[in-house]
Amino acid sequence: MSGETIEARLKTLGHVLPDLAPTHEFLAVNVVGDLAYVSGHAPYLGGEFRYLGKVGRDFDLEAGRSAAQLAVLGCLSSLKEAGCLEHVS
């Protein structure tokens, strides 16, 4: 790695980490030893959950890709909050 942070690389690719979604009923990140487990992330952006429903029934494949991308960015936001983001490879 060239010393560039993960957030800087994401920004170069046109992505910005979203605000964290509210997690009242589960632990978004659980660190055990040198592993970080993430769970329960959904497409959340701008204070609301997006893309509610099922791909193919409620929205098309391209919207499904966008939903998956938002969920992964949410995982990365949670890892950042837990202090684990820079350990992701």
C-alpha cells in the first residue's frame, strides 16, 4: 500500500462513507482477536433506509447494485467507528 488511507482511496473511486445507521437492536461490529465481524447493514443514506424490498420485484438489478454498494459502505463506516478501518485489506 502506498500510505494512502482507505477513505482517500474510496474518495478517488467516487465513494464517501455515509453516516452510521441507527443500531438499537444489534452490535454493528464485534471485534474478536484480530477479526472484526460486521452484521445487520442495509442501504442507509441521508438519514433514511433506501431500496426497501426485493430486487426483481420492487426494483431493478441496477438499483440492487446501488443498494449493495450502500450496504458495504455502511459496513466500512461501522469499521471506521470501531477503529478497524485501516486494518481492512
